[in-house]
Amino acid sequence: MQYGFIGLGNLGGALAASLAREGFALVVHDRDPAARTALEAVGATWADSPEELAAQVDAVITCLPSPAASEAVLDAFLPALEPGRDWIEVSTLGRAEILRLAAKAQAASVNVLEAPVTGGVHLAAQGRITVLAGGEADLFNRHRPALQAMGDQIFHMGPLGSAALIKVITNMLAFIHLVADGEALMLAKRGGLDLKTAWQAIAASSGSSFVHETEGQLILNGSYDVAFSMDLALKDLGFAREFGREFGVPLDLATLTEQTFLRGHAAYGGHAQSTQVVKLLEDLLDTDLRADGFPARLE
């Protein structure tokens, strides 16, 4: 099966490279041609436009930063994709967005599978990211080998829209944990504890989390370089708020966390690293959270 991959940013580039390294026939495109060299080096073929890519493949995979970008790219490649082909949307969308865009693709006789991923860019680069799929079971099974090439644990969550919900839930938890971890590390620092030892003790305790064990290291290094922006965090927290309203679930912690991220966005800008939300507390208390022995980026 010939795959096409559109959207070669931090996450998409890592996922596409995993597909190519695993031997899948792959055509790639991004509006930034800087991604071309790295993907061709692992065996992918470059297309100059979404239309050119779609005309060559059996399935198009997209990994894009916003619903608007997903729709624009879909509108570009859909006329060139033969009826009966497949679209796999890896981007994080709200359920309403994926269902609306899926209806547009299905009207052109294109099958749709949503497959957002979670775990961070460093796990995507290792081919160990978690994939959350939604769509028809036979479509999921058809593309499972490709999903397995990109990821480690693969979950079929149910029909279209199911994966959008669980992805937003996982990201909501991650952002709550991030704010909480910053407060915990600041309490340790202001209480006179050695931050490296405190980080290790938390990691070995019932208070640990995936975010503490990964993004906590980037905070202590001072790079904050998680390759995920404040804008993207606020997009996902907005989706969580919408789900809360839809299902009648009060999301007190998520709402407080969104407000904290809004302050971070105002202070550092939308392109700042999402982990810099912790820097708000550092700036407020004029106390940095630095410790030796932590990486500038996760590998």
C-alpha cells in the first residue's frame, strides 16, 4: 500500500520517518520544503503539492496544527484522491471537527480513520508513541500495520469521534499535571530541598506522573523544549471545555489550568513552549527551577 503523509513538523516528521524506516512506500509533502532532505534520506519521495501527493497514493495521512489547517489540506488533496481511497487524520481535532470533515471526505467516497497520537515528540521519534484510533473496524485493521510502524500501543476506541474525545482527555490530564508539577518543584525549591534529589524522590513515589518524569526534566534543565506550543495547549484545553459543556461534566481543574495557560500565552506568546507555563511561577517568585544533570530535550 502506498501512503502519503502531509504535515512534517516536529510530530509529523517523526511519524513519517518511522513509516519510511519500516519500509512503507511513502510520499510526503509539507509547505516548508526544509523537511524534504531528512525524509528523502530515509526513503520517502517528495511531492510538491497535496494534489500531486494524493494522485499517487492509496491513503493520505495528515498531521496538522489546527482544524482550519486540516480542512484546507483536505480541500486541496480530496479532488485528486481516487474514490475508495482512505484518509487517516492524525491531527488533534474536536469531535465536531473530525465528524464534519469526515462527512466531506465520505461524500467524495473517501474512507476516514482518525488516529491522533499521544506521548510526546520524543516517543514519536522512537516509534513508541501511543495511537488512538476511531473509525470502522475493517478500516482500522487495514491500516494497523502502518499505525504499528508509527507507534507502540494502538487502541481502537470505537467509531469516528471516539479518538478525538480520548485524545483531548489525555492532553487535559497532561496540562493539569504540568501545572501541578511546577507547583510541587517550586515548593521543594523554596523549602530548601535539592531539586535533583526532589525530582528523583517524586519520580519514585505515588505522586509521580508521566509529565513529571518527562517534561519535568526539561523544566529543570531550563530549555523547556518539549516541541509543543502554548497555542496548541490552549487549543486542546478549549476542546476539553467544549466536551465538558456537551456532556454536563464540571471541569474545575481543567478550567483553572486553561486560565493559567492563558496567562502564560499573554506573558510569553503563542509560540512559546507549553512547559513555560511553569515559568509564570518562577517569574512571580523570582526563583528559578534549575538543577544539573537534566537534558535540554528528550531523546
